[in-house]
Amino acid sequence: MSKIILITGASSGFGRLAAEALAKAGHTVYASMREIAGRNAPEVAKIAAFSKENGVDLRTVELDVLSQDSVDAAASKLIGESGRIDVLIHNAGHMVFGPAEAFTPEQLAQLYDVNVLSTQRVNRAVLPHLRRQKQGLVVWVSSSSSAGGTPPYLAPYFAAKAGMDAMAVVYARELSRWGIETSIIVPGAFTGGTNHFAHSGRPADEARVAEYEAGPYAGFGAQVQKAFAAIVPPDADASAVADAIVGVVDTPFGKRPFRVHIDPTEDGANVGFTVLDRLRSEMLHRVGLSDVLIPRVLV
């Protein structure tokens, strides 16, 4: 059955690939992004052309995940046009790169805002509709760094993604009694098909960066990026993440996986998350709340 899907951060990267793949799979997809009449106007035109050329229903909607007013307006637009929202995909995110000490607390707070608080804004706008429908799906694009390899110089990003993953797990339990499923997509490192390093933020304290680069960490930033490139197989395709999202959306209710790993580097996150998720599930069994592990069928 065709679904109405909202995906955040869909101007490029995983979000754009997923939006196009979901539309090709027969769904009505709202690819959300900021400044659709400004900076992202060229992307809006490309999406419109893609929709026409492929005979699919791929739309754009203005949505700034840092603004509750913008998020609320986007949700209202979807409901007004389509009458419902079936699937919410949390994809918007931002990476920073450099020694952790060189970032100001304000920069860390901003990164947390983009990667974690943004999901709360979108949830507060969309979840009431899913609860009234008594069925839905929330997909979270996490990161293997939350339970796998964590190289230096990416601490702020890793910490933010870990926070988002923790939110996803708890939300899954709270939404299950409303008939709402959760699937967490866990991509590993991809050096192509995304804008992670190209658009990554820089440390504010360049003096501290210079201290690192003049000391035992001389040239370390380039070394880390080179190391990433070395362990990612040359045929690693970021579209595999989009395909995984399509697979989850197209899986019948009650049979969707809680986590899906797409990690060409095999950094061990699949093992780490298996242990973490089992510990969390066993605790719910111990306290008599095991029913929240399985979404209820309410319709």
C-alpha cells in the first residue's frame, strides 16, 4: 500500500537517496529541507524534474528542523494535502570534525540541537497524527559510531548521534502501545554519496587546533580521513542505506526489524547494539513491561 512519508534533511546524502528510492517504490514522499525558495531552490527543481521523469510522487516541503514553527507548518501542509502521515523518517543531521577540546560549548549545543533536539520538534508535530491513526512507522537514521568504532576528531558528532539513538530506543517503547513501530537504520562510514566531510563544521578555537597540529597530533586530521577512506570498500554505495529504508517501509506491520545495519567497514556496531538492545529488553521483562517491546495492532 502506498504510504505518505515525511523525511527530514532530504536535500542531499542519505535523505535525498532515500526520498528518491521511496518515491520509485510507489510512495508519496515529502522531501523536506530549508530555504526551498532560496539556497535549495536548485535542488527543488531537480526533485521536480526527477518526479516528472520517473512518473513518481516526490514533493518538496519547507522544513527547518531548528524551528518549531517551521516544523509545525510543514506537518500541517502534509495533513492538508494528503490527509495523513504514515511514515516519519528522522534523517537530518550535521557532522563536525576536529579535536574535541577546540569546539566551544555553544558549538556542541548547536550540534546537539541539529542532531537530537530537531527530532523532538518533528515528533511533537507529527506523532499526534500517528497516534490518532493508531498506526504508523518512525524511522531513525542513527550511526554505527554509537556502538562501534569511534575514531578521534569526531567526538561531538558521535556524542550527538548516541544521544539521538538513545531517544529512538525510548520513543520506541513509549509509542508501541499506540500501534506505532520503530526501526533504527544504522549506517557505517561511507566516503561517497554523502556530504559528511564536505559539509562538516570546523572548531572555533583555531589556536587549540594549532597546538594539536604542532604537537603529537601533527597532521592527524588528514590521517583520520585517510584511514576512513582506506577501510571503506571501493564499491561501498550510500544508496544501500536508501534501499534498507525502502525495505523497512515496505515490510508489513509487526514484522519490521528494530535495527538494520548497513556498514561496509564492519566496525562492530552490529555486535555492540545486539548486546545493548538485549540488556534493555531484559530489563523491561524484569520490571513487567515487556509488552512495550511489541507494537500493538489497534486498527
